[in-house]
Amino acid sequence: KAGVTQTPRYLIKTRGQQVTLSCSPISGHRSVSWYQQTPGQGLQFLFEYFSETQRNKGNFPGRFSGRQFSNSRSEMNVSTLELGDSALYLCASSLALWADTNYGYTFGSGTRLTVV
Amino acid sequence: GQQLNQSPQSMFIQEGEDVSMNCTSSSIFNTWLWYKQEPGEGPVLLIALYKAGELTSNGRLTAQFGITRKDSFLNISASIPSDVGIYFCAGQGAQKLVFGQGTRLTINP
């Protein structure tokens, strides 16, 4: 059974550029969440998508956006990149929403974004 | 926002020793989770706790969900080299996971 797949694994971008990260959940999982991990702030929740709709959102600026497709794959976009956006971006998939059940979440290996 | 206080931040132990780490919160959580993260990988779920007071084991790992629902601890018995990594607690609130800052475990053989 394939796990959560995130692409690309590594990315280097310049300040001001935009970037799109991709996450393919475990087959059958309909919920995808995104997290930002940095040494200073730890793991911070970005947003959660379920059935192509954003259900929850963390405290990040509007430069961070996402979407989910009908096959449950999700993309995250960051526009006008800043140096502080350098981080490991993790996505996690689950059968259902956090609030609905105690289903566990499975994390991908992440995309390491470096902004120079 | 919600925050979890995880301690200790780092541990340096000898192989074979027992390990204990804990998390406390000012908020109540419905579920407590413990994850382990190794370099270059995402967090992997170790133990999930669903009821206040619950004590759950997974091999050499034991975790408890505090009675007040505001704390949890994780114990690792007889540590081995592959236990090296960063351990995170996470509390599941109404809509999202809130993570602790992690405990970095280093083991001297």
C-alpha cells in the first residue's frame, strides 16, 4: 500500500517567486492537511482539505493557499516567497476530518523548501 | 493559540536506559498522539490515546493520557540505537493537531 507521496522532495527558490507543492494521499483517504515545520516554530498547521473544500485554516498569511482535486490529491501554493518561508512542508492524509473521528493521520516525507 | 509544552527538549542517554518525556497544555484535548521523526522523513505515529486516564503500550513504548486531559507522557524502556530521533506529542482539538516542540533523543552505545 503506497504511503503519502510529496513532490518534489527538495526545492530552491528565490525571494519573490512563487512555488507549488504537491501531495498525493493514501488511496481512499479523502482528507489532506498541510503543516510547516521550522526549527524555531516547530510544526504549524496550515490548512486542511476534504472533498475539494478547505475545512480548516491555520494562522498563516494569504500568500499560502491550497486546493484539492477530485482524486483527493492536493497542492499548496506560496506566492511572493520570503526568506522565512524556508521550511519542511509536510502533508498528512486521513480517511476523514479531524473533527469527525479519531482516525489517524499519515504523514508524507515532506518537501524541503529553501528560499534564497 | 493553543500550545503544548514538551519536555525535556533533548536527552542524551546510554543504550539500555529508560526514557521519559511529557507534554502539558493549558487546553483540554480529546486525543493525545505521540510521533517520532527521523532525519529527512515525516513524523510517524507511535501511540494514540483516546480516553482520559488511558495507559497504552506499543512494545517498549508506554504512554498515558492525563486525567485532566491536559497532559500526557511517553516512556521508552531499555532504549536501543534505533530509538534515536525526535519525539513529538500532539493534541487533537476540535479541528487540528497541535504539536509540542519535540524531544531530541540521542543514545550513546
